[in-house]
Amino acid sequence: MNERLLGDLSARKRDQGDMRYAPSRALPFLLVFAFLIALAQATLVVQARPQDLVTGAYGMADILRRAWPPDFGRLGKTLWPALETVDIALFGTTVGVLIALPLAILAARNTTPAGPFYAASRGIIALARAVPDLVWALLFVTAVGLGPFPGALAISVHSVGMLGRLFAEVIEDMDMGPVEALTMTGAGRMQIFSHAVVPSVLPSLFGIALYRLDENMRSSLVLGFVGAGGIGFELLTAMNLFQYRTVSLLLLVTFVLVIAAERLSAALRRWID
């Protein structure tokens, strides 16, 4: 009788365990099904028509034919727009770092002096990050006119949002041992910041800034399409005038700039590490 009772109890526990784990086994299938549904509606919303790529292949081939060879005779005229593109990224990243660093200190829970400073700095960072740099460029072009300056301002503001968040996360995750040790010795806030916080986070912050400079180089190319100067503006002008050989030259110069920025950034990060 006891053995039968123990067997029934074991069977009930096994059935209850199977019922408990059944939803967890079905969860991956439900997630895949939900993803397929989302993908299907996305395909309908974007009106995907792969057949248009086949029918438009001739037009694309014709543009490539007319774009070759690049018009190297205009290479000298592309040097100034290329310099503008590099300077937009450099200026925007530098200003972004200078503004993002104090905001990140206020936005990190372990370094902020008070809750209101934390909330205000987080709000500023979120606003700067939420608005795309292209939209910032449109706003600044309206405010200050065409040219590289609105592009540099747009890169600066958007970099404040991106760098501010990343800097704050690095500061929050740093080792608090040196900070606590200096606090116990009676060191002031500025002494703690300069002797404990900065040495702990500076290599990581510098690496993040280099990554952002690399990204801003690409962004500054796109901002030219809204009149913010640089190669992007020249590229848009050449496309509107159907100067496809000039377009191919500008794309080649753009490729060289992006690769050079990547190599320089990688070399500096290796030097820091």
C-alpha cells in the first residue's frame, strides 16, 4: 500500500513538473512565430518588390557605365570639400566630448552630487541622442544657413547624447576602491575626481571618443545632403547635374577618407591599450 502511495505521489510530481516546463519549451517556438509575423507585416509596410531590382538592373548598369572612369581631372576641386568633411567630424567630436564629459559625471549615480542633477543631465543626454543628427543638421541649417558650420553643430549635439550615455555607463562601472580610499583620507571632491576617477576611466573614455570620431566621419558625409557642407553637398550637386564621373570620383575620395579614419582610430586604440 505504501509503495503504491509513493508511486502515485511521484507520478503527480512528474506530471506537475511537465506542466511547469511545457510553457518554457514552447517559448522559443512562440518567439519564432512572433518574429515571422512581424517580418511579414514589415514586408507589406515597406512594399518590398524584389522583382524591381531585376527590372532596374539595366538602369543601374547604365549609371555605372557612365560613371567610369572617375573624373580625376577634378581631384583638386574635391580636396577642400574633403577637408571640410574631416574638420566637421573633428570639431563635432571634440565639442561633443567636452560637453558630454561633465554631463556624464552628473549622470552617473556614483559621482552625481544630487538627484536633480542626475535627472536633468540624463534628460539632456536623452534629448540629444533621440533626435537624429540629420534632423539636427536641418534645424541648424535653418538657423545659421548653409555651410559646414551647421553640420559641425549637428555632429556636436548628437555626439553629446551618444557619448554622454556611454561615458556615464563607464563611470558607473568603474572600480570604486580608489575613490573610497581617498574619501577615507579626507580628500576633497576635486582631488577624488582628479586622482581616482580620471585615471580609472580615461583610457575607456578615450577609446569611446575615437570610435565616435570614426562614426562622425561617416555622418558628416551624409549631412552634406541637407546643405551642411563637405563632400556630401558636392556629391548631391553632381548627382543632380548627372555628372556621374564626378560622382564616382567623390565616392572614391569618400572611401579613402573612411578607410584612413578607421586605420588611424585603430592605431590610436592599440597605442592606448
